[in-house]
Amino acid sequence: MPRAQRTCPTPGCPTLGDGGRCGECKSKADAQRGTAAQRGYNSAGHQAFRRAVLTRDPICVCEDQQHGHGAPCMNASTVADHYPLSRRELADRGLNPDDPTAGRGLCKRCHDKSTAVHQPGGWAATQPPSR
């Protein structure tokens, strides 16, 4: 039996689909978000940040048991997450977002779950909630 279609979650968009953003809204959001290079994620400074954080935290430091694991997670870290402030918040405050003390090592699953909670509108949200 086919699943019921849902309206695109973008405010004001009437397009029906599978429950995610429609193609047009997804394209607009991606364009607004910018590329990884535009967001500063492929600079030499960010690469150094990533290496330093993952070297310091080779095991995921997430202790949020709502992610479905014990405390701490104990999976291998694969993502250098900016914490407790996001990369954007650090830059907006005039702080160096490439300082490894502003990051923590997480596995991809914990990073994705944390980002969904703390930045539900994505990186380009106009007012991302502080952590």
C-alpha cells in the first residue's frame, strides 16, 4: 500500500511529496547554505582543526544517551564538531573557528543527531540556537 504524501515542510510551500523538502525548496536551501568552501570547511585552517581534534579525540566523546548508546559513545570519531559554539557563532564573535579547543571529536551518527537538535534549520539558519 502506498504511503500518504505529505506537504513540503518549508513554510508556505504547498508541494506534496515523501515528507522531505521538495526539489525546488531543497535546491534553494542548498544554494543559500553555500558550498563547503564558502562555509570555510576546506581551508588549510579547518583541515588543521579537523586533524587536531580527531587526534585528540579518536573516540567519540558524545555522552548524550538519547543517541542510543552508553556514556560515552565509544565509536571512532570521524567528525570534528565545533562545540559548544557552532563555527558560525565563533566567527560572529570574532573568535577563531579553527582553534581545536573549540571542537570535539564525534562519530557521524552522534554529529548528525546533535546537529539536528542544535541547528534544526541547518548551518544557514538565520538564528541558530546556542548550545
